[in-house]
Amino acid sequence: QVQLQESGPGLVKPSETLSLTCTVSGGSVNSGSYYWTWIRQPPGKGLEWIGYIYYSGSSGSTNYNPSLKSRVTISVDTSKNQFSLKLSSVTAADTAVYHCAKSPYGGPFDYWGQGTLVTVSS
Amino acid sequence: DIQMTQSPSSLSASVGDRVTISCRASQSISSYLNWYQQKPGKAPKVLIYAASSSQSGVPSRFSGSGFGTDFTLTISSLQPEDFTIYFCQQSYSTPITFGQGTRLEIK
């Protein structure tokens, strides 16, 4: 049974960089079988796909939402079985619950982290 | 981007009712359509994938249908635990997009 758990600061100042980590257990981020994804949900609103990383062997490929692409970086740390999100130059509009999730290619997000609320405020 | 439009945005029904939620894509997505249930404070849970395949462990009262641009989620006999929010999502192309959600409320 795969489990995902987000971690990181719950409060970030405007213009700074939001950094979150997703720790994976029960599966390997280096399996080459799944897309490791970040999704966010502003309070009371819908879901927004941020992007994913696909990692196999010693290399990975990323795909980001064009609306966020200039500010987003997703990376993998295979030694810790984790993947991470960095979102730069944040504003109040980036306040949301951030979820990590996995999916097979073209498939549903079958496992999710519980989500972590990140508030952007000074 | 492929726009996903759900209807209705909210729906009132009673325990035992049969309800249908619709999801329309702005272009054809073949069968790359997934349905999720989200309860307050929880991550979404996949109910249906590939338009009509039931995720393991999901009660048989949940079913999905459709192809191309028009899809439906049907709950055949509402149970008390079903009154929550439902989302559709296309996995046909990036950026992956979600419907805005349908809130199912007790009448």
C-alpha cells in the first residue's frame, strides 16, 4: 500500500519561495511506473494541477502547468524516496492546500497525501 | 487547455435517490475521464477511472459512462455518506484539468 505524506512550512511570506516535500512509502519514486504530482486547492475552491515528475533510472522528466511554469520546480531525491515542490515569488493567490499524488500514465490519481495548508502572508 | 464543465454545481437529493452528475470536456478526451469524491478536510478519492471502470473497493452503486466529450457519474441509491463533493478530471493531455465540482446535499 503506497502512502504519501506532505511536509513543509505552513506560512510563507509574499515574494518568497514555497518549498514542500512529499515522502513516499510502500513504493519507489524511481520505479519508472508513475507520475509523481503536485496538486493544489485554494480554500473553498476547485483543484489545480501544478505538475509532475517522472523518474526512472538516473533521469527524470517534468511537466508543469503553463499558468505556473515560470515559478515551479519539481524534483526527486531518490536516496530519501521523496519528491519536492518549489514555487517562487508567491502571493496571497498561492494560499492553498497542497497535495502530492501519484498516477500511472493517462490514469487517475490513485494515491494522495492528506494535504498541507500553506498560507502566504506577511 | 481542456476545460471541464460539471453540472449541476449543486444538487439536493434524498437517501435512496438515484442521481446523475454530468461532466463535459471542451474537446474530445476519448475515455480519459476520472471521477473523484472528496469529503471535508480529506484528499479526493478516485471512484471511477477511464470513464466507466470502478476503482477497487468502491461500492457498486457508483457507475460512470460516456466517451469523447460527455460523461456522467451515476449513484444508483444514495447513502448518507455520499452527501459530499464530486469532481471530474481529464487525464488525456496536460495541463491536467478538473471540473469545478458538484456539491451533493441532503434534501
